Amino acid sequence: MDHQLLNECRWWETGVIYQIYPRSYQDTDADGIGDLAGIESRLDYLVRLGVDAIWLSPIYPSPMVDFGYDVSDYCGIDPIFGDLDAFDRLLTAVHTRGLKLILDFVPNHTSDQHPWFVESRSSRESSKRDWYIWRDPLPGGGPPNNWISDFGGSSWQWDEATGQYYLHAFLKEQPDLNWRQPELRGAMMAVLQFWFDRGVDGFRIDVLWHVIKDAELRDNPVNPTWTPDRTERDRLWQVYSTDQPEAHEIAAEFRALADRYGDRVLIGEISLPDDRLARWFGTLDQPQIHLPVNFHLIENAWNADSLRQMITNYAASLPAFGWPNWVIGSHDARRIAARLGEAQARVAAMLLLTLRGTPTLYQGDEIGIGEVTIPRDRVRDPQDLRQPDLGIGRDRSRTPMPWDTSEYAGFSTVDPWLPLNHDWQQRNVAAQDHDSGSLLSLYQSLLAVRRQYTALVIGSFAIVDSVGDVLAFERRHGDERLLIALNLGDQSQTLPIPKGTVIAKQLCSTITPRTAIPRTAIPRTLEGKLAANEGLVLQLSEQP
Ligand code: NOJ
């Protein structure tokens, strides 16, 4: 481990981020919903797991129509989660353990209950009228343009009292802010300052590429390939409603503020193709976002050829100073174990933690929570409630953490707000902690290997030629050479070994239990095979 070099790197380059969905982590006040005190009580678990930073989905006061992504006060804590004192206690506890804390910042929209919007909608003459985007109907009547909300239906909501429409990219209860208004801009910068001053280490910025709209609000072009099995949003290409040039100025402002505080991070939720995603890094002279989120592992087909191509393209798209990042799960995406099955979820864990770039884990993926069927009468996700036939419900990825086999899985003492994963009696943290062959043990091993080998953290990356459904690459730093070989299929395959090297040590396998890893002996690899669904991290040395 090259300690000196690692010390020169920034924590968000070398560290591993863990996303917590606060409603579903740990309840301590018996309301069936997780809270800040609950998160604090589980910090030692995260230290043992081996992650470095925690990102919390929104914890601010909110009517919870979109479960906290509808903020009614940017500088407070929703009583469901605690209060500012509980937050300060959590922050101190996080820092005492050497961890970092990242908050969610939601700049595109507020709740319709936010005092700014209440004021804005009170009259056309309101001093905050233009803090939001209000427009008259078209001359013949109807909404000002054809934009479609991400959750379905028009993006425009009619306001009877003042006789205008307001814009909402998501729910009508989430009116979009007008980032062309200087006072609003100042007020939002003050929000970031408020939390930076309190000591938070950074922000994940919600739907950053949505933040400013075309000045003329032109119609979005129709997508001719749309079919009704896709979300209504996809009927149009969001050419004028997202990714506007002016949004980059806002990102640069955020960054200038963050940089004034020193070692803080900005993570931008941005869903765009590589060339447009890379622009969000900004330039060396005017940097923007440290980590524009890369969703490719969630979206890409799961086979070696296509993953190899995607990884190569993504790396090629980055500016020289741009640091990559990777994610395989979130509170919005389908669970990785549901999508790929348990065997490949293990391979995915190895891929996530060995690629070049900062990985973000999502709570519950470390124990392989898979598909959870939510009975219709328990569905809470507003997106699912509005478009029930598309199978895009997000509740199934937001179910409570199952900690042990006690009632309600140790998450709460009452029936939780969403059902538990149906196999919680077997699939829970305590059970997997004691099982050296579990997914949790694999995550612990992988995170431990990352700490041990600098090459995995900041080493170079090169694809290694392979045959069959095998993805292989080498990470290298100084004399340290590691081969990562992943069998994405259920047939055994040839293990690709780079020319001029031999295998010195097996560091981790997705199918060999932790305690049984032969640290020096390499029985299977001598045969030159990767078993079905096997991923290996191997140390290489030069051929003698
Ligand atoms: C992205 C968030 O991740 C999602 O959960 C939310 O519904 C939308 N942004 C709207 O804020």
C-alpha cells in the first residue's frame, strides 16, 4: 500500500461511498420509519463493512409526497428523522469514526408547501412570483408547451386562483424553481453554505441536468421510436427542458463555493450520454462537478462485450483531470440482485469495487436483497401510483434493512412503512455476518483488498484480452499488478493471463468463502479456468 501517494489523493477519489435511504435504515422511535438516531446506531456496521463516506437521501422537512425529494425547508430536519441536534450528533459520530457525510441537495424543485412557493402562488404581484416558472396559457388555451413530467402527464399545472400555469418536471407537488432569478440563486447558495458551515463533507445534487430550462420554453421534439410500454416521459426528447448551457454556470458556482470550504465533494445526478456527461466536470480553469454520476453499470446490458465497450468509451470520454465513478444500485433503480440473480450480483460487486473510479454502494445490495413484490395496497412510490402498468415501481428497492431475525428484522418494533424483503429471516445482516460464504462477507473481503492494494484504488486500468463471456482487466501501480477476471456467464471459461506474467496470489473469489481463500495456493487457476459465474482478483508477477 502506497500510503504517501494515497494521502496526496482526495478522499472522494480513494474512498467508497455508501448510500443510505434514511426512511429504511433503522427506526429508533417506533413509527416504522428510519431516523437519524438509527443511522448513528449503525455506524459501526459501516466501519466494519469498510466504506468511507455516507450519502443520505433527503432528511429535510417535507410533506413526503416524493419521500423527501419535495423539500419544504432546506435548512431543517423533518421530525420523522429527528432535529438539528440529532443531525449534529450524527455528524460528530460520523467524523469521530473517520467517515465523511454527504447530504442530498434538491435544487430543481421545492415542495408546493415550501413557504417560497406558497408566497409565489399567492398572487401574480408576489415578490417571489418569478422564483418559480409561471406562464399564461397558449392563446387558444392549454399548457404553454408540450413538456411531459418525468412521472407522466403534462409538466404544467393550472393554478385557478392566479390564472396561470406553473412548471413541474416531476409531481405537481414539486414546482420547478426559476434558476434565472438572481435572488433565488442567492437563497440556494445560502442553503449550501448553511450545511457546509455545519460541517458536511459534500452534496449529491439531485437531477442537476434539469436545473435550468430553455429561455423560450420551446416544445421538445417528439421521439419517433417511442412505444407505449415505455414511460410517457420518453415520448419526447428532453432537448429544451434539460441540459441547457446555462446549467453549467450554476454548477461552476456550486463548485466555487465548495472549493472555498476545502476538501468537499459535489456529486451530480446527471443522466446523459458520455460526451455530454463529461462536460459536467467543467475545465481545469473553471471546474464544475467532482463526480458526475455514471449510471452505465445500471443501464448497460450484462455481457462481457457490451460492458467492455461501455467501460472503454466512458474512460475515453473523461477529461484528463476527470475522476471516474461507478454505481450499481440506488433508491430509484431495480435491485442489482433482482436484475442479475445472486451469482452475478457477486460478480457485479467485484466489478464495482475493482474498476478505476469511486464506487457507490446502495444499502441492502451488500446482502443481495433481490426482487420484493409490493402488494398494490402497500405501494407508496408516486411514480408507480401514477403509472402502475409499467413495472417501474421504486418501493421494491426501498424496503427496510433487515438486520437480524428479531421481529420486523431489527429495523423497527412496529410494522415498517414498506414490507420487508420476503426472505428476511434468512437474508439479513446478522446471518450474513456469520457466514464466510455470504455476499456481505464478499463485500467485506473486496473492501479489505481495496485497502491493501493501491493498484485497485488509483492504479492504471487496461483491458486484458479474453474469450467467451469474460471481462478481464489489469490494475497496476508501480510493481503491483492485479488481474481482475470476471465470468459473466454460467459456463466455465479460460482464465486470461496477460503475456509475460504468472499468478502470484489469489486475493478474492466470488465463489470461494472468505475464510477458505487460499492466499498463496492457487488450485483452480493452475488449471487456467474460471468457473461458471466466477470472478477473481489475482496478483500477478513477471514470468521468471
Ligand atoms: C431523483 C431522485 O433520485 C428521485 O428519487 C426523485 O424522485 C427525483 N429525482 C425527483 O426529485
